[in-house]
Amino acid sequence: MAHADTPWLTVDADGFARFTIPVDEVREAVGEDVSQIVAEGNFGPSANWAEFGLTLRGDTATGVLGPLEPGAYYYQITADDHLTVKDPTNPTSVASEPEWSTFLVAGEGAELLADAPEGARGEVVELSYDSSVAREERRALAWTPPGYDPDRAEPYPVLYLQHGGGQS
């Protein structure tokens, strides 16, 4: 599906999420005409899943949601209550739900969710290992800090994190 470079979702500094979705792109994605477009996501009370109906204005579906509390949010676009569309202008995804996209509302309490500044990110590498328990090859991700020196005399502190719930 070809699409414009204009984001379907923008979030301002005050935590308002603005959806501006070209109806023609949704029609093209689902292969039929649509009469209703909603954004669904975890932006309901207590981060519960909620539907947010968008207003159809000519060739655009629009809506403003918020202000949202600082944090990470998931969303998907649904047409006519059953046709799901991935936001093609947002490359983020959720491993267990490929039609979902994510966005961040910056602010107090969400600092650890934000991207690290350039030069302070370090590196993430993917490792694979043979698991004698699962009897298969598994993968792990390892992060090393900026300026990591594998020959350093003093060992680096290590944190092992395994939640086992997917979406790693």
C-alpha cells in the first residue's frame, strides 16, 4: 500500500494524541468502502483497551484524544468494527500483535521509556545459544553501555532479565 509521508498519529508536548487518517488509504488497505473508522488502544481508564471513534470529514478521519498520562501506549486502526489496519506511517510494532503500533507520551514517570539521547545508547546485539532444556536454539539480546571495553580489568555489573511472556 502506497501512503503519504504525513503521520496518521502525532502527539504534542501536552499529551494530546491527534489522529489524521486518509480514508482512501484505509479503503485501499481493507479492499472495500468503509463507513466508520476507530482507533483502539490502551488509552482507556487505568490503561484499559478502549475505542475512540474518529470523525469522517471528507477524505480524512480525525480525532484528538487526551490529555493522556505520560507512558507507553498501543493502538490499532479498525474500520467498520472488524477490518484492522496497521498504521503504515508508524514503523513500531508489538511482537505478539503485528497490527498494533506504539507511541509514547513523554513526561514524569515515562523517562525510562523514552529513547536514550544520541551517544548514550550503547549497543544491543542478538546472541543465539543451544538450550539443553528446550532442545532448540534460542536467542537472547545483550546490551552493552557506550564505550564498552571487553578487555576491561574490572567486570561490568550484569542484570539478567527474563519475563517469558513474549514481546521481548
